[in-house]
Amino acid sequence: MPVVSNPSPILNLAIVNQLILLHQQFGEILIPSAVLDELKVSEDRPGS
């Protein structure tokens, strides 16, 4: 079953280069567009 994530776990795991843990724990993760906007993936910052 897919889960929906808020920005905090994604950002914190990205900062420590461990995003794989989300996939290992939950399989499919849905990221709403509002969450994606909040993550600022196009910026050159830790976790982006």
C-alpha cells in the first residue's frame, strides 16, 4: 500500500543520504506536489 509523505522525513533522510530507507520501509511513497514544492529540489542545498 502506498504512503504519503510530508517534507520532514524526506528532507532529513536526504541530508544524510539515506532516502533508500523510505523505500525499504514503505515501498511506494507518494509525494504531493505541495510537498515537492516545499522541498525546493532545484536548489543547491543539503538534501535538495
